[in-house]
Amino acid sequence: MTETSRPHRIRFDRVELSRGGRKLFDGLDLTLSERRVGLIGDNGSGKSSLLRLINGLILPDSGEVWFGARDTRRHRRELPGDIGFVFQNPDHQIIFPTVGEEVAFAFGNGGLKGRAAEAEAARCLAEHGCPGWESRAVHELSGGERQRVAIISVLAARPSLLLLDEPFASLDLPMRMAFRRLIRELPLQIVMASHDLELLADCDRVVWLERGRIVDDGSPDRILPAYHEAAARRVMAP
């Protein structure tokens, strides 16, 4: 692993955003500068949209989103070089027919070509517990294996910020355990949305969203039990 980098300051300044004909964020102000930030909330609460605003996949209707000293609107094309994004569904992310080609592409973006990129892809796969996967066809992998390849491909690009949108939804228990350990060890700033409260317990900070509003924000020791209790009350309500 590389030396731990200093976390970036991510800032939402009076952000407004409408999705699907409804207002999602209405003047959102939020600053994230911790090394591990978790996002919780029910489906449709705004977690995925918040992640996509950070790396410029979507832009605010008004207001500004900043990644360090860069405004995501003006520096949108530069952001993929520093920000890795792992989608919930790996099929929305993987574009090549073989595992080796997929991982080598990340090294190609970093300047390596041909056999040099292939060699680095093989090394990277072995480092993450997938030796000899280079020739495997992506369409023959299980959902969990495809997600594993998607995560490895993003890490191969050496981002300084990693955004995770429900990345473990398709992983079985052994893979979840392996990637929890990996996330703990990564020298990257990470912002992740997840329903896996056990995973988020390792975060420095958790932000609870509902319908685009911040319900609560603080340490996982306080936020996660409160969210769990609120969910239990809704289930028990007549």
C-alpha cells in the first residue's frame, strides 16, 4: 500500500438538485473532510446522488460542489483522475470482455501500454487475491466476482478518494469480510453509502439522509443505533 494521503475537503455550498421531477436537495450545505465517511438513509434519500455530485457525474441545478480547490462544474473532466467510483451494479461499470483487459485499462489511463499494462494488471489481481484471473471472461463470473473485479479496477487507477455506492450488495459473506478488511487498510479517503451498518461502524463520521435532508450527523456510535431504532419503529408502526 502507498503512504496514507491527507483527506480532501469536500464541500456542498447551497446545493439544489431535482431528480425525476422532484426536488431532492434544497440548499444543501455540507463539508466532509474525514478519512472515512458513511452515508445512511432509506432508498431514495439522496445517498447515491450525493456521491455522484462529488465526482461530477451529475451537476447541481444551483449552488457549488467543491473537491479540494476544484469546483466540480469547472473541473469536471479532471476529477476521474483523482476520484474512483464503485457502483452498486458492476455491470454498469465493467466494459471489457476479460478481467485482464478491464484491469489493464486502468493502468493504460495512467500511461502504461501493452504488455506493461498487462503485467501490472496481473500483479494487481494477484495482490487482491485473484491470481490467474486475467483470461477469465467477465460474463462467466458471478455477480460477486464481477463486483470484485470492478473494485480492483478502480483501485488500479490509484485514486486519492474512493466513492462506494452499496458496493457489497452482491458479495457473499467471505468476500464481504475480505473487502471490509481491504477498506480498513486502504490509504485512501473513502465516502460510502451502505445499508450495512456493521461496515459503517468503522467510519469516522456518519451522515444520515432522508429525502435530501440531513437528519443527523456525527460519530457512528451515536448515529447508527439511532437510525436502527428509527427503522425498527417504522416497521412496528400500525
